[in-house]
Amino acid sequence: MACNIPVVATKVGDIEYLFGDSEGYYYTNPLPDRLAEKINYILGIKLKPEGRQRIIDLKLNSESIADKLIQLYQEILSK
């Protein structure tokens, strides 16, 4: 997503939340045929999704994550 290219994934963790309804990001059944179908689909379309902006909007960029980790470590160490 950070490279603004289409992504195919299986439904794990918070992938549905991360992808949201953004065009170019697809999740599918983990069966090989289903994965291949979606991969072939994205290879055939001319689409440049805006994944990087979604990551920034969700505050999942490296700076925001680093700040959250520092805050977490400070809380743990202060106990």
C-alpha cells in the first residue's frame, strides 16, 4: 500500500480495516485458485491506488508508529 500499487491479501488481522473500501486493495479466500484469480485481475487493470495516503490518514506511517512505541515503552518503564 505504501508504494501505491494494488494489493491482494487474505482476511487476516485487521486487513479489512486497513484496506477499507479503497479501490485497488483486495482480500480473498486463501485458496490458491482464488488468490491466482485476484492476482491475475490486478495485473490486468491500469490502476494506481492511493494506499500511501490511507496509511497516513490511519496514522500508520513510520513516524506515528514510532511515537506510539516510545509512549508504550515509557508507560511500561514507569511502572
